[in-house]
Amino acid sequence: QKEVEQNSGPLSVPEGAIASLNCTYSDRVSQSFFWYRQYSGKSPELIMSIYSNGDKEDGRFTAQLNKASQYVSLLIRDSQPSDSATYLCAWEPARQLTFGSGTQLTVLP
Amino acid sequence: GAGVSQTPSNKVTEKGKYVELRCDPISGHTALYWYRQSLGQGPEFLIYFQGTGAADDSGLPNDRFFAVRPEGSVSTLKIQRTERGDSAVYLCASSAGQGGTEAFFGQGTRLTVV
């Protein structure tokens, strides 16, 4: 079964620090990777997509993809309390989005 | 519409009853997904439509679950003979194309089977 594994949480960081979230996935075929943010009681919200090896930056967020190592990560710089949420990585091994179990991030003021 | 719309937002039903959950995707989006999410877990894939057809229904847990999308837009997830274990948030998402395109979620339907 094609799966995605997220680093275990929960993760707590102080305000202003860098939060690092990681996922590994089980095969090398997929071309598309996504990070979603989910606040408690809300539905997932797409924050980043990445399709090529390397880094993709959007404001305080950087997604990193390494297809050879089957690894995708999300860095959040200058973390804010409003970043406290569950972060879900997702990929498309067979055109349907498959999600990891999520990492709960708490940014401490 | 402006976003993915799901109705109802909450549904409480008795064990053994039949329920229908509706999803209205973003206008023009050909791909539609249904997921189920339990507390503390990531969304669990149920079924994926491309247009009117179910391109992948491998996530449906058993034959009590069925979904349709007759005109390639609105989709209905149908659950027969509901069980307490079916209680979860049911999420719908849509995207513009086949794979590799970004998917956007509705607000979900919280189903409680009592």
C-alpha cells in the first residue's frame, strides 16, 4: 500500500522560531506533493504545493522536496501563535490525494 | 460557486438509518473527492470522481457506502444502515483536473450515529 508517514508530534516551538515538519512517502512515482493546514474543528486548507526537487518559498513558508530520498518537508519561519494547527502532508500516488496523519504544531507566545 | 459547499453541516441519525451527504464543488472543477476524518487522524480517502464516473472507489469501506455524481457537478454520498462506527467528519474536495492540481475542501459534514 502506498503510504505517507509524518514525523510524530505534537511539536511545540517558541514564537519567532523555525518550525520543521517532515513527511516520507513510499514510492518514487508521484509528482505532486501538498501541505495543508487544519485548525481545530475546521477543514484542511491548502498552503503549499510542490512538484519539483528543491525548495519552494511562499512568504514565511518553505516546502522542500527530495524525490530521491522520498522526503518532503515544510519550514515555517518566524512562527506565530496563529500558526498553531495540525499540518497535513499529501501526495498523489494514483491521482487520488493520500494524506498523512498530521503533525500538531503549537507556537508558544 | 466561490468554494466547495457541503450540506448539511451536522447530521445526527439513529443506528440503522439511511443518510445522504451532499457536496457542491467549485464551478468548473472536474475532479471531486470524498474523505472521512476521525478525531486525531488525517483524512481517509473514500472515492474520487473524474466527471460523472468514479475513477477510484477503493476507499469505500463496504457496500453500505455509495456515491454518485450524475451530472458531473454535485455529488451525494449515501450511507445505508448506519453504524456508530460511521460517526466522523465527511469531507469533500474538488480540483480542476486530473492529478497534480490543487484540491480545495468544503467545511465538512459532521455525522453522528446514535
